[in-house]
Amino acid sequence: MTVVMGWDVFEDIRNAQDDLLRLSGLRAQRLSQLGQHYDTGTTRTTWMPTVDISERKDAYQVMVDLPGVAVNDVEITFQDGLMTIQGERYDRHDMSEEKVHRAERRYGPFLRSITLPSHVTAEAIEASAENGVLRILVPKAPEVHARRIQVREGQKYAGPAPSEVGQARK
């Protein structure tokens, strides 16, 4: 009997992406161990929010998971095709009187940069947040089409007459 198993072409890519995210989390933990601290003495770690990027006919849509981040603590900039989302998530829970068994959520500053295609309308980018998800809509620029130039019959060439050209050569 032959067993046929389904194969997902993108599984390896997703696994590699997950490994990179894990490694960036480990890197952030190592950086935090180098002595960056909040005033409260808790360790400050950098983290990178997860994003989904999709494309519609008229725009790109970027969805960023930012639970627990206030709208006032997020800054979005766009320059030279690079959109940067940065801010900070604060730990508002006092755990000094508690024994922590597991702490997986990240607090502190975050930064995520996304390279966008050159054909976007930067001044029309919009952002909104709802239920901990930041939605950024990046409109595409109107398509640039080659302009067809119609050739008409009309005025004659205003250059030198053929008889004048012959006389200039003599």
C-alpha cells in the first residue's frame, strides 16, 4: 500500500521565518542582559511585532499585532520607500509581590521596518488601531501609462528650402 502525504511548498519558508523570529527574540534577550534597565529595575528588552502584508488592487495593507500598546505610544514614518513602525509597550502590572512562573510577553521598545515598492502614494497613507491590531493602508500610485502622441497633417517643415541647402555647400 502506498501512502500519499500532502506537501506544502511554503512550509520550509515559514519554518525559516519562525526560526528568524525566535533568533531575533534571543538577540533581544541578550541585548537586555547587557544592562539596559527601566527605572524600576526590571529588564528592558527590545522586541519586534508580527506583521501581515497583503496587496489589493488599489493599496497595500499592513496589519501589525500590538496588544497592550496605546495609540499615543506608536509612531509611523515613511521615507525613501521604507516604512518604520516604532514605539513602546509598557508593563503596567506590578509583579513585585508575585512569583512569576512564566513570562512570555515582551515589553519595552519595538521597531519594525518594511520596504515598500516605489509606486505608492506616501501622503495618502492611513493608519488606525482596533483591538490591539494596527492597520496601515498604503495606497498605490495611479499607474503610469505611456502617453500616445497623435501625428497630424498640418504645417510644413519650417527649415531651409532644398535650394538653399545646395547653395550653402558651395
